[in-house]
Amino acid sequence: MAKQSLGYVELEWTCPFCNTRNPGRVKVCTNCGAPQPKDVKFHQAAEDKIVEDKEGLEMAQSGPDIYCPFCNTRNPGTAVKCSRCGGDLTGGEKRESGEVIGAQQTGRAPDITCEYCGTVNPATNTKCKNCGSPLGVTARPQPAAAAPVKMNPKFMIIGAIVLLLICGALSMFFLQGTRTESNIARVSNVNWKRSIVIMGYAPVTYSNWIDQIPQDAEVSSCSERERGRSSFPSDNSQQVCGTPYLVDQGSGFAEMVQDCEYIVYDDYCQYSVIELQPVGVINDTGTDMNPLWPETRLQQDQQLGERSETYQITFNVDGKDVVYETTNPDEYMQFTPGSSWELEINGFGSIVDIQPAP
């Protein structure tokens, strides 16, 4: 994601001695004359105005200010000697920079109420229009914390009862599935089914990006979609940018930037190709102990595909039919009609174990 500069805006600092807000470029309080302390913080002004004057632009682009190691005077980032004492600034401490101050202000800032006379003033005023007292920074309103949700005791009791019922039902279900009983059963009948998938060539429809489609494919329709995002412009791309925000330059100014990227669009198409695929299934069934694979008569360009087989054995348990199913032909061949077996049957009526009858 690329950053796009929209220009520079001047910040403010508040004098800790008289609470006066001062433009970021000044080094001495405009009200009481106190020098700007080394640890003072710059903050966002009431209005974000793009700096256009030459002096302001030079200061904004000069880099973080340097504090003189001898007299602590604030100097521009391009200075080599202190403007006050003439000392060498080589070992001077630079202000920190790069901190995000806040999002761009697009609306009118909240009014400021004078703490001395109670007069409401526009946020751009640095002194009260009534008594002339300095107007410091007013904390911006924060969203109110959501009140804790109180649960009705009646609903809590109902919820507990429902939870207990669910737990009881799950316990009964589990017990029903794990409880088994032994039964002597006789094989009453058997049946089998064997299937073979027939493969043939036919059109198959797919979707993909236009440059990923095989050359021999037949394209039916295309629509433009977002394919990706990039930090750089390209053919058929559209720029999208986030909300502008201010980045402290350490000079009393902030750079207004916004994070931008490019949405890249491309054609996404439906197409068809001729591929080998299932075109039919042939089956054979029986009720004997001699399962066979179905006879196959393939047409031109057809092939045999996947084979599958299912075997069902029906047991008579005290006059009731219980069906067991397997895909193993060797297992199926054991269950000749009329033979007796010992079955373990769970609470759901399913066979979980089969052993020859004693």
C-alpha cells in the first residue's frame, strides 16, 4: 500500500505556564513569552489547513527540530549552529517524528468554553472573546461506554432448565448407542449390486481469468471483476484511498497523507472444453451367492471408469428383519441363506458385531 502526500499542516503546542495555544512554528509563547519546553507535545489544531507560505513549507520539510546541547534552544532541522548561543548542533538531540497525530478534520471542531468566564468560543480562538483569557486544548468527546447488560433472572432460570434438558437428552442418546444385546439370527436373504462408471468425452464448463483459459476452449461469457490489488497503477486499475491522517514531522508541522492502492480489474469468463468424464453407469444385481460384474459394450472413445460393489445381508431376529451392509465380497460369501449367526445389536437397531452362532 502506497502513501500519498496531500501537503503539510501546521500543528499547535500549548504553553504549560499560561495554557495558551501557539502555532507550531513559534518557539516562544505568544502570550507570556516563555520559551517552548523541550518536552512539549505538538497536537492537532482546530482546523487542518494546508500550508502554502514559503517559510512554513521550508520549516515543514526541514526535518525534525534539533535542540542545542548547550542551551536547549529549539533550532530547525537544517541548522548547524544554535540560533541563540552559536553552539555546534552536531551532538544536538532531534525531536521524535513519525507519530500519527490523528485523522484529517473535515468538520467543524467543537466549541471551547472559557474556564474563567464560561463564554463559548469557536475552536479556532486562542483567547476568550469575552475576557481575553487563554483557551487551552479541550479534550475531544469520546463515545460513551455501553451500559452493562443486565440479565433477567427469569430468563436465566429458563436457560438453565433448557441446558439441563439438552444435557439429559445427549446423555440418553449416548447410552442408547453404547448399550448392546446379543441375538441369535438366521440369514433370510441376500442381495448384491455391482456398478461400473462409463467414461466418455463431452463438454465441461469451467470459470477462470481470461489469461488462464486453455487455447482450445470455447468462451461463452465474460464479466469484469476485481482480480487483485497493487501499490502501483497498471492497465485497467482504479485508485482507492483511505481517510487522510496527520504524521508528526517533529518540526511543528505534520504531513497529511493517505494510504492508497490500486484495484486491478480483469475479465472473468465461463468456458467449455472437451474432457473425459462420466457419461453413464451400468449395473448388475442379484439375490444369489454368485455376484458378477455387468457386461460392457463401449462406444467409440469410451472407457471403463470406477467400479463399486455393495452387498446386503438380511437377518431374521425374533421375526424382525435386520439388514447388514458391506462392500467386501469375501465377507459376503460367508452369509449363505439359512446360516445362523450371533449378532450384537445396539439401542438404535444397528449391528455392531457378527460372530458364527455357537
